[in-house]
Amino acid sequence: MQVNPWSKLLALIPGPRSSKGNVTAANADGSYTVATADGATILARPLPGQTWTVGAGVFVESGRIVDSAPSLPGMTQYV
């Protein structure tokens, strides 16, 4: 059985990181500005055929909006 060392090495590299954010602006060039919870701003392009509204929660991977994110209610706990 032949083992390809290159494919084994590539399997060790993690995939793209997914960030959750909210769309803050729809730009004239078709891209969207997404604000993340940690305060970062990402300029991202949607997948073909997708449109998003301002305020929508989205997941961004490698500068692409890949899916919608759920809108979960927040809760503050005091101790």
C-alpha cells in the first residue's frame, strides 16, 4: 500500500477559520462590511446568488460570506 506523505502533511493543516459577525453595510461593488464581536471589521464577498440585509448575522471564511448565523438572545448574569 502506497502512502502519499504530501497528502498526510496537508491533512495536518487546519482549515479556514470561521468568524461570526453582523452585516453593517452593503457596498456598491457587491461586497459587504461585517463587524465581528471582537470589534474587527471584515470586507467580505457573498457566494453567487446570495444577498444580505444590514443587521443580518453571517459566518465569514477567508473573506467570503458562507452562511447565515442564528440570532440568539444574550443574557447577563450578575454574581
